[in-house]
Amino acid sequence: MKPRISVVINTLNEEKNLCYALRSVQWADELVVVDMYSTDRTVEIAREFGAQVYLHRGPGFNYAPRAFAVSKANSEWILVVDADELIPVPLSRDLRRLADSGEIDVVLIPRTNYLLGAVIRHTGWGAIQDTQVRFFKKGFVVASSVAHRDFKPVEGARTKVLLYRGDNAIVHFNYLDSEQFIEKLNRYTSIEANQAFERSERVGAAGALVKAAKEFGVRYIMRRGFQDGWRGFYLSLFMSFYRIVIAAKVQELNSLGQRELIESQYRQEAEEVLKAYSEPTSRAAS
């Protein structure tokens, strides 16, 4: 009997993308969608495609509850797909073949990324550069909600990196334009900064500059971002800024605390400024 495959998708307001992802995985034995209380038609669309839908608040900082989603799958094999991704037919055949072989526990899959309106072939987003732990037997990975560290194979797992042939990669429709990139940069840097703060990580101004310079050098030079033209240049700069913003947000948390504490401080300062308006009236009355 062939092993069953479950597809797991985490969602939050993905009505524009989800139908494409679900159309690309109709070959799977089970579809599981874990939704973080979307306010659009995401849940309705998932059910229209026959998915089992579970609601979950997430880890508290707007990041996918990966471990919970994996726990809801009932098949021996699990394929994790994001709502803005597609599984091409050649890739689906490769995954089915690997599952049937009985020789592998975890598969790293190449991913083709569209950013700023085109496929990016270098800059760290090339298909081979961006391999992902996405297909695995249940129990052979550790799932987490640490930003960009979703799945890690357990010790002893038989792991295979799928050979990229040009048509067998996850297709990821990533950032549409610079505006969306910067919007998500703000969200993800907040997530990573909070997680770094909880781990008691500290980065000074000099360290932030070093990290930013290294990020640019790795992406633009070592990962050949210059071959992606203007996109590679600006994406490398954006990711350098990403490192600086994380460092700044960690510094703010260490020095100032959460935003609510700063708002409280500002209200107190405002009251001190406005107190002077009542003093002349009080002296005149006396």
C-alpha cells in the first residue's frame, strides 16, 4: 500500500493566493489548512477545495503556527506549502516517487522565487540557493515558529536534497514590489527582534553595521546578486537594512521596553507640559 501524503498550509488573509496553491495540490491524499482567524474569504475558499480547516491564534506575533499545523495532518508524509506557492506537476511526481521508495525521511526542495515582478535566479533567492525542508515523514522534523527556521530534521533522519532540473521546484510568488517588501520587512524584523530579545541576544551599533555589510556582500557578490540586475542590487540593500532594523528594534526593547511603556511615558510627559496651563489660573485664584 502506497504511503499517504498530507498537504499542510498556514494562512492569514490569503484569499488572493490560496486557490492557486490548492489547485496545485489536488493530487494529495489530504489537505489541511490552519488559519489564523482571517477576515477575508480564506477559510471559505479552503473548504471549497475540500480542505480540513483548523483555526489557531498563532504564537502571538503574527507568524505561522507550524508545529500545530503539522500535528493536524493524518498521513505518513507531510508536504508544507505556503499560500503564495505552487507545486508543479514534475515536482509532485518526484515527491510521490520519493515517498514510495521508502528510502528517505526528509526532502529539501528547491524553490523558484518571483520578486519585484520577475524570477530571481541569484541573490540568495535562486532555486538551488533557496532549498527548503518541506517534505518529510511525520515525526522526522522538529517544527517551530522561530522566524525563517520552520523545520529541522531530527538526528538520524535520512535526508535528501532534491536535484533541481528546472521544472521541479516550488514556485513562490514572493514580493510584488518594493512597497510590499518594506511592509513585510517591518513585520518580520519585529518578529525576529522579539525572538532575539527573548534569547537575550544583543547587538551594538558597530555589530549592526558589520552584519549589514556582510549581508550585502554575501547576497550581491558571493550569491551573485549582480547577475539579477537592478533587482539584485536593491534586494541586497534591502536585506542589509533588514539586519540594521532588527538590531535597532532589539536595542529599543533593551533600552525602552515595549511600545506600551513608551506610550505611557509620553502621556506622562504630555501631562507635565500641560500642567503649566493650569498654574496661572491657580495663582490668580489664590
